[in-house]
Amino acid sequence: MWKNLTLERVSSNNKIFSMKNEKRTLVPYILISSLLACAALYYMEQEIGVSYPIKTGVKLLVFLIIPVIYFAFTKDKNIYISPTSRSNEKRSLFIGLFSGLLFFVILIGVYYLLQSFIDFEPIISDLQTKLNVTPLNFIFVGIYITLGNSFIEEFFFRGFVFLGIYKSGRTVAAYLFSSLLFALYHIMIIRSWFTLPLFLLAVFGLFMVGILFNWMDTKSRNFLNSWIAHILADVAIILIGLKMFGIVNF
């Protein structure tokens, strides 16, 4: 009996070791493909100047196809479905909800503290000329950003990049690379919006948000926590955008 238990344990450990080795061999794919994807989207927005709908369509394709290829090789089904029990998963999701509410309050607070240092005219002009985002369509854009864009970004940056590297055993690399890539990716959106000190503060803030989102997702081994937090953070950003366009006042 003890011999059988020992053999089963050894077999189980060998399977885990084999899976980690398999995922380690695919880490270069995660690194290179995610860098190329973000660089291509940056070039499209800053150099070509495509409209928001076109950019969104390309982003959806790129951020979905690259991870799907990875999952086809690894057969990793735990990217969405947590290996923990359902009750534990529900409890762990409170982390995302609490963090999201905290981010909401912080973003609104930072807006009120720094609004006198921000020139909103270049931001409005950039949105209208480069992305064709206007007061007429901003509400629809805001709904997509809050629910759709937040999902695709969390699926890519956390579900694919972070968890893909994290599950290979490279914990520090997973945290640093995915958070830095998440921050640098958003540079193409905010590059011309702020003065240099505010720009650097925004990039640092995005990097730290990436670190926190990553930590949240280690609790359930999927990206649901960070998606919940991302949604609530985007709600704050959209409210600020609505105020900026003069649609609401608070």
C-alpha cells in the first residue's frame, strides 16, 4: 500500500515537473509575442493614426490570437477556471472588489488634487483628432472600455503574460515583465497628455497597479480578481472623461 502511494506521489510530482518544463520552454514565446503585439499597436496609433474602432478591432485580434496559440500548445485550462474550490474562489474575489473600490476612490481623489496642473484641451484634441472619440460617442466608448477593453487587457497582460510566466516558476520575471509591459503599453495613450513629471508619475502608477493586479491573480490563479478591479478603476476614469467633455458635472 505504502509502495503504491509513494509511486503515485512520484508520478504526480513528475507530471508537475514536466508541465513546468513545458511552460518554461514557451516563456520566450510569451516575451517576444507580447512585445511585438504592443509595439505594433503603438505604431498603429502614434505613427499611422488609425481610428479607435480600427485600433480596437486589431487589438482584439492580436490580444486573442497570440494567447490562443499558447493555450493550444500548453492545454492550460486554468487561465479562467480556478483549480481551487468554488467557495474559496468566491472568497478570493472579494480582494478584486475591495481593491477596485479603493482604486476608484484614489483615482477620483487624484483627479481633484491634480486637475489644476493638467491642461485638458490637448487631451480632448488628441482623442478627437487621432481616435475620433467625441462627446457624441464617448458614452459608448466608455461602456466598451469599462467592460470589453478591461477584459481583453486582463486576459492578455495577466491571464497570458503574467500567469504564463508565473506558472513556469519565474515569479520575479513574471511580476516585473508583465507590469512594465502594461505600463509601457499605455504610454501610447498618454504620451502627449501630461507634462514630464505627471507623465512619469502616471507610468510609475501604472507599473504599481500592474504589480498589484498580478498579486491579486495569484490568489485564484486566474485573472478574475484583476478584471473586477480594472472595471471599477475604468469607471472612475470614464467619469472623469465625462466631466472633461462636459457631459456630467460632479
